[in-house]
Amino acid sequence: MGDIGKETREGFATLILAAGQGKRMGSDLAKVLHPVCGVPMLSHSIAAARTAGAQRIVVVIGHQAERIRELFRDAELTFAEQKEQLGTGHAVLQAREAFAGYLGTIVILCGDVPLIKPETVQDLYARHRSAGAAVTVLTTVPADPAAYGRVVKTSDGRVLKIVEAKDASPAEKEIREINTGIYCVESPFLFDAVAGLGNRNAQGEYYLTDIVEIANQRGLPVRSSLAADPVEVMGINNPQELETACTLLAARRSR
């Protein structure tokens, strides 16, 4: 891998959030280690990032951290550890040292979204670059947006904020476009913003989504990039979703 401290303005690095335990999986195994088509779930996010052109990959780990380090010891990754599960914003903050001196763009992926395509990552980065954005949110429009964070936008497409379902007003719950948890962010802004996050919300966690409002407060542009297929960005939270992901990925590979 390249020098993580080297200033880079062309191309992107990738940060994969993979610290969760995944209690609903009904297993002691860390969520991202559950197999999808024969390999750990995390492998698919790493492969998508690498194929899309990531210059370096940092993975935030927590639950069963040593086991993940051992399994992926030959994968040319940098690891950062989140010892307490205090939310996605806090998870990103743990990677600050790994990106010290890096002034380029970071694509943030989730270790439990194994169906993400490299082309979608590339499109997200291209949209981010062409818009000159500080933050670009990957969004989608699922059949049922009920439990997902809603993307609040202006009429001209600027993203104002992301509101978690538990914190959304009745009007905001009518919005169908949702946050996938995948972003493209300029590194200096990202780590400055997550360092100042608060946790006054229904979950008492430090939400990465709050960087959207912080960017707007600073007059920085925030845009969105739409993933046309909601299935591609589905997160895996239980055995049924894991089985569905395996079926869908196998079908994609057979085409």
C-alpha cells in the first residue's frame, strides 16, 4: 500500500466501517465475518473498493478485532480500532491517525453491505468531484423506507440534512429517498467534523450523518448520488438478509 500520510488530491482512499457485533445475526461471530458466497462479508466491501480504484483502504474494527486482523493480515489493509461502540461518527474518528496528513477524498463504505458494486463507488466519487462537494451521500429509494434515515434536500438538489427515522418528524417520514450509510468526503473536513459531533439524539450515539448539517453550516456544498437499485446497498442485519445476499450475489455472478 502507499504511504498513508502522503498528500493526495487525485483519486480516493477508502474507509470501511466494520466494528459492529451484529447481535441480530444470532451468532457470536462478528457480523462482517459471516460468509457471503463462501468468503467473509467484509471481503466483498474490500474487493469493491479495490476494483473501484481505492489507493489505500483503512478498516475500522471492534468486535473480534484480533480475529479480523489475522484473517485479513495479507490483504494490504490498515486497521483502526473502535473499542467502544458509540456510533458511526465515533467509528470514523478512530481512523483519524491512520489518515494523518492525507488531504484527499475518502469513500466511506460499510463492511455489512456486500452487494455494493465497484461501478457505484466510481459513480459516487465522480459525482463528488464534478460537483466540487465537501460531502456526497449515496442514496437510494427503497420500496419501504420506514426504518431508514431520510435525506432532506432543497428543490435544486442540495442535501440539507439526514434525519434518522427515530428522530424524524411526520413530514420527514414522508420522504422516500434514504441514506445508505455510504459517503464520499474530503478528508480534512471529515475528521474536523467528526471530532466535534454531539450525541443528543434518540440513540445517544455520535451520528456520522450529522456531518451533512455541519458542512451546510460552514457553507460547504453537500450533494447526493443515487444508487438506482436499492438491493445493491442493503445492509445485512439478520440471518434472513444474509441468505438473501448470498442468493442475489450468486445470481449476479451466474449472469
